[in-house]
Amino acid sequence: MVERTPVFNILCYLILTLGLAVALLPFAIVLIAATHDLKAVNTVPLPLVPGTHFWENMSAAWTRAHLGSKLLHSLIFATSVAAGKVALSSMAAYSIVYFRFPGRILIFWLIFVTLMLPLEVRIVPTYSIAANALQPFQTLLDVSGLTWLADTVFGLRIRLEWGLLNSYTGLILPLVATATGTFLYRQFYLTVPDELAEAAKVDGAGSFRFFLDMLLPLSRANMIALFTIMFVWSWNQYLWPLLITTDPEFGIAVTELKTLIPSEFGLPDWNVAMAGTLAIMSPPLLLVILMQRWFVRGLISTEK
Amino acid sequence: MASISLRNVKKTYGKNAVVHGLDLDIESGEFIVILGPSGCGKSTLLRMIVGLEEISEGEILIDGTVVNRLEPRQRACAMVFQNYALYPHMTVAENIGYALKVAGVSRSERDRRVREVARALAIEAFLDRKPSALSGGQRQRVAMGRAMIREPRVFLFDEPLSNLDAKLRIAMRAEIRRLHRKLGTTSVFVTHDQNEAMTLADRIVVMNGGKVEQVGTPAEIYHRPATRFVAGFLGSPAMNLMEGEIEPDGTFVQDATRRLRLSQQAGHAFPGGRAVLGVRAEAARLVAPGRPDALPAIVDFIEELGASRIVHVDFDGLSFAVATSDNPALIPGDRVGIEIDPRDIHLYDSATGERLEPVTARQTVHP
């Protein structure tokens, strides 16, 4: 146990305050810059007091970056990815922990290996699949000579196509698989006593019933934590949405932010850019603030 | 209510046999206690009956139907687990009613039956609480309620009282007995506690090393232990056992100073050879030293139990317990004599552990 002395306490608080300042300063700059007009935002140093032009900056950013539709796209995208991740990882972990089937260990390790292959590494093949989700089957047919056979014998040209570009499906599906979430759930399931599963079995609950009635309610804190983390993660995705949304009408808010950033020779309206930034970073911030109470409730809850 | 039959039931994990070919018939409405030390396969046996453990070989029949391939819910057995296994996120009422909910019983019917069971177990006041807000005894009752509500053919208990304190355990024991009298459901109760076994059972099944040692009423098991293991396992303090030689004239000889007459009845004879002699602490008496037919010994220490006391004596390195209800003024180091009624002597074959019965001459001539 470290002895607490006034000097030590002051030192601790000093370091913590410094850390807090470093963490909050960027937010403060965004907030302050978003409230000034073009002239004030370009003075050096930046005024430390907020100005009065917040609403006009915000409305300028809103119209210029089509934030109304883009934020909605982002919301649908991030919510679907986070929900999909929770659903998929809870079920994947359930099958790995509670069922004995051949290849169980292999599948477990395959999931484990995907941890080493983030989207950025496999972006080219993933993109090509998203461009035509049936491409692998087409390739199989081509290589096996079936395409040629159908063409020469029946005069049939086999072309399997299912384009996912510019669709929510293409945007969301490749991001839904998550090894991290599966592990989180696996660890949680391993803490659930076996007797609970046995009691449910004796009570007549089948495996799906047990999953719905026991594991899901018990993993509520887990679920909320995973959803929050994954929502923020998906909201901040840049590379994948940039690639897959080639239609300017479709894009999400984070990729759209670049239209607000002043170009080298354009008007340096950082006030509008910062207002847009504020609008885009608010939803995940709000979610974390709201969910924090649930986090704490989940952590202090003794019923486990 | 249902009868259960086990026919040559075996359980193996890989090459490891946990239950070796077990046969047992449990009558409808009977309260059977399976008693044995930990690791003897008694819990595995219970789990095979309920359907949580696969049966490696043999058959289990409930009411004459083979249930080997049936799911637990189809066997209509209810089980009370050692750690209760209550659903932590459900209230007491939801816990008790869960089996009915799964079975698709309507809410009103469910509520009615939950109340009924709760009343029988005196847990009506806690119906809206979560298990975490209950004491051990209350959780135990909820676990029993969860089993009772299904009106099962068979109740299975897996050491349900071992997590309770001594006082509560005795109270719950009485409660379980009372419930069984009321409901009359066939019950199988697994325990390592001989007091539980003696007080609860219609018949006790003593298991050791995956085999049945003896099946019988508590009195039979206590008064006529069938094997050396049962003799040593049941009784508190444990039965005094000593190994020696039986001489043709019916004298048990451990060494020169320790000789015991066996049976006084004329016409009885014991097969000679090495044997283990057992005497319950309650069957031996302390007498003044030097009496003929009394074994000379020295008091080692005395355990005070209130109503009675157990005098541990020592004869040349061999310890022996004598239970007595009177209060002898003895201190460690005193010389005493121990008198044993030959009728209270149990004899076991040294090699096989089987009980040796005195055989009368008539029986040996006409088997």
C-alpha cells in the first residue's frame, strides 16, 4: 500500500490535471473555433473565449456538407455494424463454448487469426468481393471449365453479379465480423457456471431458448460495452466507407468532413470546418456519456 | 411417481471407468440415498439418470421404458443442484416458473402454481426478489420449488445440503423428508454425509470406486455392514477395525495379548484364516482393568460430546474408540479394560473385504 501524503496527493492531482488538459484541449479548440467568424478564427493566437457566430457556422457546415443526410447514413451504418457485431459475436462465441462439434478448435483458431488481419490489410480482396459478391463462385466456375462448357454446349453465358458498392449491405457486412467481440463473449460465457446450463436443460429449455433466456440477459453489461465501443469504432471508420461509397450522394459523415476542410488557395474558413467537426463528433460522444452509466451499473452489479 | 431400474450401467471417460456395471432397482415412491466418498461415481450416476451425462453401456429404465436416448426434459425428472444453479437474472417467481414457461403454460396458470409451490415451501414473501438477495436456506428452497413445480416423476438431489451450515442442514433435512412424505415422489439423493443418508433414506446405496458396496435400509447398513468398506465408512466415530487370525476354535487372535472369543453360540463355526474384526465404538464397554476376557488398554484422550463421550484408548500402538454415555473419571494414561460382546463383532475377509458369517455345522453339511 502506498502511503498517502499531502505532497504526494498534490503531485498526483497535478499530473492528472495536466493529462486532462492535454485530452480536452483539442475539444476546446473545436468548440471555440466553431463560434467565431472568419476574421476572428484566423487571428493568431486564437481567442480563448467563445464568440457568437456558432449558429451561422453550423448552418453553413450543415448545408455545405449535406450533414442532414450524411449523419443519417452514418447513424444507420454505425448502429448496424455495432448491432451486427454484437449479434454475430455473441452467437459465434456461443457455438464455440457450448457445443462440441468437429472442427471447433480449428474454427476458434481461424477466428483468432483474423485478429492479425485487419480490414486495411485485406482491403483489395475485400473491395473486389464487395464489387461483386458472387465473384468467388464465378471464379470457381471459370476455373473448373463449367463456364466454357455452358457457353459452348448450351450457348449460355454465365455471369454471376451482385454488386454491393454504394449499398448499406456492402458498407456494413465486411465490418460485422469481429474476433475481439467473439473473444469478449467467449470469456464471458466461460464464467457462466455449467450448472446453469444444466438446470436450464433439466427445466426443458433447448439450446436456443437457453441462449435467449439466460445468456443474453446475463451478458447485458457485456453487450452494452461491446455495442458502445463498436459504435464509436464504426462511426470513425474512414478508409472502407471512402472506398465503397463512390456515389457522392451516399457517403457517410466522416468521409464528408473533407469537403469542409479549406483548400490551400480557398477561403480559410476553419470556423465552418470546426462547426462541422463538432456536429460529426457529437453522436458518439453522446453515446459514450449516456452509456457510461450503464457501464458502471454493469460493473457494480453483483448478480453474475 | 415412477420406478427406476439400472441394468449394468457403466460410465467411462476414455479408458477411465467411473461407474462399473451397476444394477439397481428403485421402487416407485422410494427415497433412495446414494452414499459414498467423493469421486466414487455417485454424482455421475445421478447425472446419468437425469440425462446430463451419457450412458456408456447398459440401460436405465424409468417406469419400464429405456430412457438412454431421451433428453432430460423428456425424462420428466427434476434435479436440485449442489450450488442451487438459480438463474441470477430472474426473480424467485420467474425461477420457479421457468420450466412451465418453457413448456408453454399460460401466465395465469403459471402464477397460480408458483404461488402454490411457494406456499408449500414458505417462500411466498420472497417471490419478487432476485436470488442474490436470498440467504443460503432460502435459495435452497427456491431450488426445490423449481423442481417441485414440474410435478416430476423423479426428484434427483445432488448434495443439496452441503453448502448450508449445520443447523440449517438439519432443518432442511427434516423439510425434505416431510415433503417426500407429502408428495410421495420417487427420490434419489446423493450425499457423502452419512447422517443425511441415515435420516432421509428408505434405502441407502453405499458406493465406492464406481461399484455398489451395499444396498439396504439404514438399520441394515448400520447393523450388518456387508463389506469392510461399509463397516469403516458408516458410523461416527468410525468402526474400530483390526486385522488378525481366526483360529479353528473360534478365537480371534491379533497377537499374544489380544485374543477375543467370537461366538458363544454352539454349532457356529468361522472359516479360519486372516480376517478383519470390526467393533463399533458404541458396542464396546469400558471396564476395570484386569478383568478376564477384557482387553487391557491405556486411555489416550477423551472427546467430550455433551450427551456422550468418546474414549480413545491405545493398546500397544493400536488405537480404539469406545463411546460411553456415563462419565468415567478417566484421565489420559489410566489403565482400563475393554469388554466386547461377541454378538457385536463384525468379521470381514482380509483379502476380499466380504462379510464373514458364522456358519452352523448343519449348514456346512447341507448347503
